[in-house]
Amino acid sequence: MAELDTMTKADLAKERAAAEERLKEIRKAEAEYDGRRLRELKGQIEKMLADEGYSMADLMQGRSGGKKAVAGAAKAPAKYRHPENPSLTWSGRGRQPGWYKEALAAGKSPEDMAI
């Protein structure tokens, strides 16, 4: 580090440019390594699955008996409506919307906002 203390501004700028270029090369090498390593791991996983009589498609479809995601699941119907703005509704699932919490704090009951 003592060497940096004796450099001129121009020399420091050159050093920084060289360091930034080296950092770009390192980031590129990391990305290439990640891609290479992921391909290797995928091959190993595919071999392990094939040895057991399965494929990657089986794994992705959750053939193991786990829960499957339901494509195009219907949105839950609204159960509560904002007292002043009927376009704001809530199904009663998930986080309570701010307007619902505010109405409860103001003394309204859930039944007052029920649809």
C-alpha cells in the first residue's frame, strides 16, 4: 500500500482502470464457472434420476407424490367490502388490507363490512 501513496493522480487512475478491468475478467470467469458447474450438476442429477428410473420431467412435475401447483386456480370470492368505496374488497384470506384494519380500529365489526 505504501506504493499507492507515492503515485500521481494519473498513475492512480491507470491502476484503477487496470483493477476494474481485472474485476470484469473475474466476474466473467465466475459466471462461466457457474454455468459450467450447473451443467455438471445437472448431468449428475440426471444420471442419479435415470439410475432410479426417473427423468428430470418427473422431478419437475412433482411425481414423488408431493403437492402440485394448480394452474389457473380461481381467485377466492370477496367476503368483505370497504364501507365507503365498494370497489375495494377482500376475500378474508391473507393479510388484512389497510382499509379493513382501519375500519376495525374505528369500531366497525367484520359483519358490518361483510358482503
